Amino acid sequence: MGDVIRTVKIKLDVPDERCDDLHQTKDQFLHCANTTAEWAWRHPNDYCITSKQTAENALYERLRDETALTANLVQKGIRRAIEATKSGVARLKNGDNTSQPHFDAWSVVYDKRAATFHRDHVSLSTINGRVECDYVIPDDAEGTPIGEYLLNKNYEFRTSTLQYDRPTESFYLHARMRQTEDTDQGHSTAFFDSEHRTVLGVDLNVDGSLAVTSTGAFIGNADEMNHRRREFEKTRGSMQQTGTRSAHLSIQSMEDREHRWMQDELHRASNRIIEEARDHDCTHISFENLTDIRERMADAKRFHAWAFRRLVEYVEYKAEMVGIAVAQVSPAYTSQRCSKCGFTHETNRRSKHQFVCQKCGYELNADYNASKNIARKLLKKLHSGQTSSGGGAPCQCALTSGTLNLNGEYTASVDSTAEGESTDKPKTSVAGH
Ligand SMILES: [Zn+2]
């Protein structure tokens, strides 16, 4: 039985300020493909390389360094060139005239790791984080490929391409949709249709622990990051005063070292977050929206904003590889709301890292409290179907009695008592017990 695959051309509504990110992603993607083609094409002096694995081994590291693309897009660029090389070799064998493949058409290949496909929008990985693009769907889509395939749950997304139409300056997703076999089960339909949903909430901080999860994991050390940053800036300041060429070079190498250290830290933190999500069978990870973070968090510096964005990005692409969705929710009141009784007031937060509810007396680490609210926000959103496809699937926050001075009394009552939003009470999970 062959696969039924249909291609649907969907116009995208790309935020103006993100168009350039897509163009640059395309440039770098084509750079990967062209570099690979040049390397692989050895005719007439030698055999051409047609093994994807050999090409990846030879070129992957270098192309990762040369571009700001995610691992997956670099790989796709290499593979695209190897496929073209293979067909070139086949033509040569046929006695046809051909030459080294070259890529200049505006096209980027997206699979489920580099993109999250929804029925009404797509989230695309770029050289500058993810960009969310709504689909431009006509009012009367019935009978068109959009109605027949895109909006049809019996079709699932396969590897697709992003293209650009220069005359109209419009981006199009050429979505390849495959008919699913067990059409009544719905196992392989859209991402958000999974049977159960468990959300891990993650609160990010400029001091104390870098990330605190709703399961009570305290991850990374923001204080150490701040300390290193201060030392670095001090040293840089005094070296800049000397102004010599060698001072300039030392500053450069020190900056590189700091940058690598920070990236390593963020990779480690992102791995811990993924582990935490997997340990608790989470289907989703929820962060606060990072827009305007510096206005919102008094002590947030430019490097914090950068670090947070990078961390979320790392989590996003690692989560995709293990089938976990990542979403951002509005940060409003997440630090003022009591995660036990729901009472929300600015006096609730007594000190930076200690939360005391003025109504029920619930007392806990303030970042841990916030992370539970962050999980709950996404849960509500999923439950009410505000995301691409809602439905009545059971939802739950991933919670645990946690560490620090917390004990069993909090357990999972948090996500079932304060909601009052649903007749189908979320299954409580005392994950970690
Ligand atoms: Zn309370």
C-alpha cells in the first residue's frame, strides 16, 4: 500500500520584523547545501560522494560553526546536496551531460524537528530562534487543498519546504501531508491531539537558580553567572584602558571563552529541563513569554535576556527530538498568584525567594510557586482549546512535593482545587513519588 501524499501551498503571515530572519536562514541553509555539493562533486577526477553519513561526518561540525542554524537545518542542507549529487551521478551513468549541483532557489527544508506544524500556524526554526507564522486561510476553504488536506485530521504533516515569492514578497509553506492509516485512532495526527497532556512549568531567574521547575527541580546557578559576568566586565574595563593591540586580542579571547562557558552552562541547564520533563512523562514544557523581559524584571541585564532566549531555544530543539512541545505563556501575575488557593495579590510575595499567601498562608519558594503557575497557564490554554486543536483530553501539571523546605502537604492538590474550570477534573499526578 503506497503512501498518499498531497502538497498544500499555504501562504504565511510572517511578522514584519522576522522576515529578515527567514531570509538569512535561507542564505545559510543554501550555504550548507552548496558547500556540501562542492565537496561531494568530484567528477571527472574521482568518484562523487553519495553517502549522507560520510558527508555529515566530514562537514557537519564545520557548517555548524559557519552558520547560526540549528543542528537539524544543517543536516537537512547537507542531505539536500547529497540527494542532488546522487541524481547527478545517476545521470552521468546514463551518459547524460551534467555538472555539480548548485542551489540558488529560495527554499528551506523543514521537518518536525525544525518546525512544529499546527493546523492554523507553524513554528519555524531560524538563525534567530523560532518564528511563529499564522496561515492565511481563505474563508471558504472547503473543497480546496487547504480544506481537504490541511484541515483534515486524517492527514499528518511530513517534511515540508518553506519558499518565498519575490514578486509578491510572500512566504509560502509547501506542506506535504500524508494520509494516516488508522484514521479513526488519531494517534498520528497533530501534535496537540495527544491522549494525555502533562505540563512542566519552568520559571527563569536572574539570581538564585537559573531555572526552577514545577516538579521542584532547581537548575543552574544564576548567581555564578552574574559573578563571572561582573569579573569579566571588570577585567575587560581595565584592559580597555591600556588600549594596546595585545590587550585588544586578550579581550577578544576572553570574550570567546566567556561565551563558550555560558553556552555550556545553558546547554547543561536545557538538558536538565528535558530530563525533568521526561522523568515526569510531560508532553509540554511551559515558559514565560520573554518579550519585554528587561522592563519586567528589574535586575535583568542584556546578557540575561540573551541567556534566557538561548536557553528556551536549546530546550525547544532538544524537546522536539523527544516529542515534547514547548510553549510560552503570558507572565502576568505568575509571581503574585498563590499556586495553592489561587489568591492573587501583590502583597503575596514577601521577599525575593519566599512566597507567602496572605489568604491561605501557603508558604514556599517563590520561584517554585511561579513555575507551578506557569505550568497551569499552559494547561488552561490547552484545556480550553486555545491552541491549534483543543479537545477534552485529560490535562495535568507535573508537580512534586519538591525539595527545599517543602513537604508532602502540597502534593497535587494544587492543580485540582483551584481550577474551577472543568467538569473533567484533571488527573492528579504526584510525579516523583
Ligand atoms: Zn493561598
